[in-house]
Amino acid sequence: MLEYIKGEIADLTPATVVIDCNGVGYIANISLNTYSAIQGKKEVKLYLFESIREDAYVLFGFASKKERSLFILLISVSGIGGNTARMILSSMTSDELIGVIAGENVALLKSVKGIGMKTAQRVIVELKDKISNADFASAAGLVSATSVNKEVMSEAVSALNMLGFATAPSQKIVVQLLKNNPDAPVEKIIKDALKML
């Protein structure tokens, strides 16, 4: 089992990275968050997950152990494979995903390409208890904000999506606004978010 790989970036795209490790090029599938974290660096260390199937041997690389842990949890859910899990982790940061699951925000999870209502509900039901452990404690602030204002947050983010704004940055700003003003109506949150986006 491979734990991590460290070496020079030989090639980098938003979906994959080739790392030259002692003259051997290893290709790993990455999320957009990992891409952002390693972009512009010459040498990197990525935590790995190996997917070994009859027809393929695929590596997935992650900038942090937390992202890898979430990936492993996601692929444990029936109906979610490596590429779907990577799509989820590209749509939101690790802490945002923890907040969405803990806050049971089905609408936001369903907004990820390739995730339907049943799959979103399954992810939340199966992973809600698992993400409450110590590994993910650093996201506790986000979790409490999303669980307290679940409806307002969901409505505000959906409205911002309809206006053409991406899910991850919209959610981040909405959560921040709700932390500062937990009783704000959804209209005020949307107006304030529009000023910040």
C-alpha cells in the first residue's frame, strides 16, 4: 500500500498530476482543491489512494490527509466511485463538505454534477456519524453554522447558483454571513453575499 509520493511535478492539469520520483513518472488523479494547493510548486508531497480493479490500476492524490480520508469515506457509500468522489471534493473544500454532511444539506450536495437526490441522501445518512469523529473536528465551526441555519443557507446558496455563482465560494460566504448574523432572513443573506462575490 502506498502512503504518499514526493517528487517534482513533471506535468499538471486540473484533473491529473505526473510526479517524477527518482526518474519514474507517476500519474495521479486529483481534485480541483489539490490542484489549487500544488499549482506553482516545483516539488510536492501527495497522500495517495490506490484503486486496483481488474481492468485498471489508478492512483488518486491529495494535498492533505483530511481530503484523502473524506475521499475514502465517500467511496464507501454505495453508488459513489472514485471519479464521483473526486467531483464532490472538487466542488467544495473538505471543511465545506463536512459542514454539508453534518448539516444534512441534501440540496447543496445534490447540486454537484452526477449526484442525484437518492445518492445525496445516502451520503448524508451513511457518513453523518463518521464525520463527527476527531479527524474532522477542525471543521466544527462550519458544522455548527450549517446545522443551525440549514434552511436559510440552502436557500441562499441555491439562489446564488441560479444567478450564476459557483457553489463552493457562495457557500463559504453564506456560512460566514450566517456566523456573523445567525437570525438574518434569507433575502438579507443573498443581498450581502452578492456584494462580496
